Amino acid sequence: PNGLSSGLLEVDVATGQKKPMQGRRWRAVSDFTWLPDGSGLLLAALSKTGAEPQLWLVAYPNGAARRVSNDLSRYLSVAISGDGRAIASVQMNIASSLWVGPADSPDKAQQVISGRLDGNSGMTFTPDNRIVYTGNHSENWDLFLANADGSNAHQLTFDQHFHGPATACDHGRSPVYS
């Protein structure tokens, strides 16, 4: 439900029988490891579309989840020391920006939009030379519109749906996105 299709399965090694573990579902789980005392798991998991994968502790067997990290970074993998006193994770930070310049002199391009992930999932020009671009400003991929010099930038969509690469149609009056 709601795109949260990943869960944890418990497998009985003697019989091979699988059963879903208690607790929440995830948009994606990229890595996990058992705590040394068996009381739960440490996960790198995506809680919803538009959020970055974060670190979570999941209690075993009740499945209660507690978020460990809470930032703009993307956590890809996790490990825990044998004594349980240290955790390690691979953290990835992504940045993007939009640049505009003359087609006959691309070396004169200038950065016009510099939000953390602006344009990372697509951008397009409108017929009147404005830019429609994606941005993730509040854990949701929305569409934004700005003049070609980056001025007058404002958000176009507010519906909590993922907005992918866009194009402008209807003579630039309607952005269409995937």
C-alpha cells in the first residue's frame, strides 16, 4: 500500500519457512544488519518516495522502528561492531544546479538555480524561455518554474505526488510530467 512494498522476512533455517517480520513496511531497504545481542536490526531504508534513505533501528520481535539519522544525506549501507558500540554507514550527498548559456557559446553558461536537488529529475524550457524543473524541497519531488536567469522561481505543484521529468505543451501553458 502507498508504494511501501518492502518488508523484512524471517526465515527458519531448519525448515526454510518464511514469515513476515512485525512492523512497518518501507519504500526500499538498501541494507540491514542484526544487532550483536539479537534485539533488533539496523537498517538503511527509504520510508517514502521523495525522502532520502535514512538509518533506522527496528526492534525484534515486535518490529517497532525508531529513526536514527535525520538529515538530507542518503544512507546506502550499514554495519555494526561486534560489541555493538559503534555503527558505520556509507553516506552519499547529491547536489545539482541548473546552468543556462548561449547555444553558440556554452562556455559562457551561468548557474541560475542552485537548490540542493533542483533539476536532478529533469527540466525543460517553455516556449517563452522560462524553465520548468523538478525540485525536492520538502521530501517530495515537485515542479518549479523560473525565468531563464533564475529569477521569479516558484513552486507549481503541491499534491504530494512524485513529479518526474517535465515538458511544456499547449504553447507553454501546461507542464506535463511523468
